[in-house]
Amino acid sequence: MGIGSSGGQLWEFLGNGASRGPKQGGLAFGPILRYLPLDPKLVRRGTWDEGIEATIKKWRGRMHGAVVSNCHTFVADCLDEMQYAGIPYWGNLSYLL
């Protein structure tokens, strides 16, 4: 699972901080099979890119933990940073992502 910036750069979490998606496209484990376009108008704090950048900084050096620190929780934390759709804590919804 990953998240894209407004300029199309993909970010994912494999451990030891966030990683850019491969230059040839897709994510580290293969091609993107499904994507959900999210509306930047639903960002309630800062901008879309600021939310991603703040999360990237916060996750620097963090190691992968199968359940609590993974690609799903990384994307959820990005959405938390931007308070996407007014939901205060996406971490509780990371399993839905």
C-alpha cells in the first residue's frame, strides 16, 4: 500500500522510513492493482503534500512491525496528518485501507 503526492510521486513504507515507489512504476512488491482517488478538498489541515511530508519526517528510522508499523499504518498516518475528511484518527481504520 502506498500514497501518491499531488505531483504523482508514490510513497510506501518498507521499514527504516518511507520509501519512494520504484522508478519503473508500481510499488516495491509489484504493480498497482487498485487505487482509490481521494479528494484533496477534504484535507482539513495543511495541504495534501504537507501531510505526506510531515509523515515521512515522522517515520524516518522507524522499523517495520507487521501489525502496528506497516504500509497500512503509514498511509493512515498520512491521512491523520492532513485530518482527511475530518476523521481525527485514521489509525483505527488502517485495517480498512
